Amino acid sequence: MGVNPRPFPCLTVSTATYIRNGGVDVRVLDAFLENISFEAIVSEVKDYGPDVIAVPLSEVNRCVPVMTALSLIQRLKKSRVNSTIVSFGRQDTEFIRRHLRGDGCIDYHIAGDPEETMLDLMRTLAKNRQADPAGIGGLLYKNKEEVVFTGVRITDNIDRIGFPDWSLIGLSRYSIVPHRYKNTGPYPIFETRGCLWGKCIFCQDGNSNGEPFRTKSPGKIAEEIVYARERYACKEIQFLGQQFNTDKDWLLLLESEFKKNKINTRWSCLSRVDKVNPESLSVMKRLGCWNILFGIESTNESLLKSVNKGITGQQIRDAVFWCRNEGIEVTGSFMMGLPGEKPKDVYNSVSFACHAGIDYVQLFIAKWPNERSEFKNEGYLTESCDFSQYDFGGRVLVPLAYNDFRHLKRIQRSAYQRFYFHPRTILKHLGRIRSVNDFKRLCSGARVVLCLLGIKKAVCHRLYSPA
């Protein structure tokens, strides 16, 4: 269950909603959802005739590789689309500088939170498309031969961004993997931005651009859940921020807001194993938390240090144990292809997951920028890779202990098989069937697992197709 076929484009819809509320006519096209070609996108753009095209270089889910987005931008320019092209997303500003100094087709890139900068830029371009927006913070662009950077712009109070309007794209059209929901119709909320750690070398979503960790206020979160319940009839919430706020005092304030607004909704979230404790988990369980996804990456501590994860094996064991005590299910997200990794490290992580009581496992193959010269003695970086696997964007490091990329993929499939076909895992999930919905969810999960093993591609295609 390590893929997410229809990831919510939360940052895109949030930005579109914000500038529309500022008086800009907006249309959102999710090419990933529509499964359309570059040619079809160009045709749609020409029919609509926008003054500005905004392209996310990477959403937080990182499902679409950056180079794919840049290739689309290049295709739009070559097609003589008379539109200003703006990119945004959690992308390293140095990467954008190099792109602009070369033959880059981006007119402007937004560094930091995109909503306010995008609206300011749109208003400036509406008056004069040739204007120099040097007074707008959060921009990277080329002025003649000079690359201008007005700094990273951060929205300190993310409460003021408001709620995304999913009617722009159709929330019900997004399907998600079964281990991320209990009820149909989950509603996504990005309750935090930034990361409390932000030092993992494989992650684009941390603090590489100086982005601080921020969280919505308990009152705003409660208000959005009420909004989602009334407008979208949602029965469940998915908190998608990289780090749910597990501070006990903040959680108690959230509990007060839940009681005030009569919120009794189940929800899941993401966290770090070093940011939870028995007290915070107890409050989260009372508030309706049923599942936490932890980015564990590996149970080998030397590998954790090599990617600067900042956690220990004991913290992993404690967090899983505490969650089990509270009756909160755990999704363990692991990475493969780490510098110094051996196949036995992957199998040891899966063995730990089985015996520690982890409920679901994700196994992502790590992908890296080309510039990772420190890996030269750890293996080799592939020239290209299959981006259809919904893994992270970039080249794959094939560690010395693997023969080639295919060997890495075989170990990934074998590890999935060891976990999901383990008697403990099977009996656990069979024992949780309490309703027809539970049975359907288990069947959907089984189809995803078979797809990951390369057995049921046709079934998975139907599962992933838009509603």
C-alpha cells in the first residue's frame, strides 16, 4: 500500500482559491488526474487563453517529477502560448537560479508560500505585463541577463490563507489508498507548513529555504472541519502536514474547540517518532485520531545517520508501542536505496514492522538530485528511472550491495510480500472486519498489494481510474 494514485493537489487549490478571492479569474487543470498528454494540455491552454499559467514544480507529495513539469513548461513555450509562466512549489532556489541562467522557460518562480506572492504578481502583471516586480517579495526571475531574487516569502500566520475551494477541481474525483481512510469521502487539511526537523537530506519539504514550522490555530482547524462537514459532507479528515502538532497544550486547546463545535470525526495524520509521547497520544486518541504515518525510513541506525534523519531505534520502538497502547494504528514509511544499504537492512525493517505491530508499510525507493557527489563511493546514480512508480523525483542511488536498479525493485517487491503476506498481518486485518465497508476496504488494499507485486496491473488500473 505504498502508492497514492490520486494525490490531493492541496497547495495548487489553495493558491487558486486565494487569488480567485482576490478578484482573479481562475481555472485549475490537474493533468495527473485527467491523465492527458502534453499536447492535450497545450490545446486546453490555447482554448482557455490565460494571461498567466502557474505550474507547480513539486507538490508536497512529490508524485510528479520536477523535470516533467519543466518539460511541460518548455513545451508550452515552444507552442507559442502567449502566457506568462509562473512556477511554484517547495523547490531549492539554487536549482531555479541555474535554470534561469540557462535556457529556462520560466518567467517567474515563487520562493516560499505561493498564495500572497501569486496574487501580488497577478495584480502587477494585470497593469503592465512588462513591469519589473522587484518590490514583490518571494520571487526569482530573470531581468535581462541578471537573475533577480527578492527573497523567500513566508506567511507567518497561515490562518489567513483560508480554506481551499474544491469545487475548482472536484474533491470526490480523488481516490486514495485504503490504509489512509476508514470512511469514504475523506477531506484533506494541511494543518501545518514547514518541518520541525527539516534536515533530512532526501527531503525537499523541509527547511532548505529557511521555511519555519507553522501550524493553524485550533480554532481555525475546527472551523475548517465544520466547513468540510457542511459543504462536502465529509466523514473523515486527513491531516496532510509533514508534522502534526503534538504539543500537549496545543492539543488541549484543539480538544476544547472540538467540544465547542461538536466535532466527533475520525482523522489520520503524519508525525515523527521523536515528537510523540504517551500524554500527547492519549489526547489525540480522544480527539478521534485512528492512524499516524511515521517516516521511519530504516531501523538501521547507521543508515538513519547517513540521511540525517535525527531519530533513534529506541524512539521508533517507543512510538510504535505507545500508539498500540492507545489503539492508534501505525503506518510505517520506509526508504530503500540509501547510501550504505544492504538488502538485509530492508528485510530487517520489514521484520521489525511485522513483530512490532505496525499496521501498514510503505516502501519508497529514494531518489536524489544529480549533484550528490558524496555518494560516489556508495554506489552509482542511475541515468534515468521509471517515474510511473509514484516514488520520489530524481535519480536512484543503487548501493554497492545491489547489482542494478532491477535488483533494487526485486527487493522492494519481496519486502512488500514478506510484510503483507505475513500471517500476523493477514490475521490482524481479517480480525478487524466489522462491516461491509471494512470488507471492501480490505479488498481494495489487497488489490493494491497485488499491484505492487506486479500481479494485478489491470485491477489496479481500474482502482486508480478517476470516479
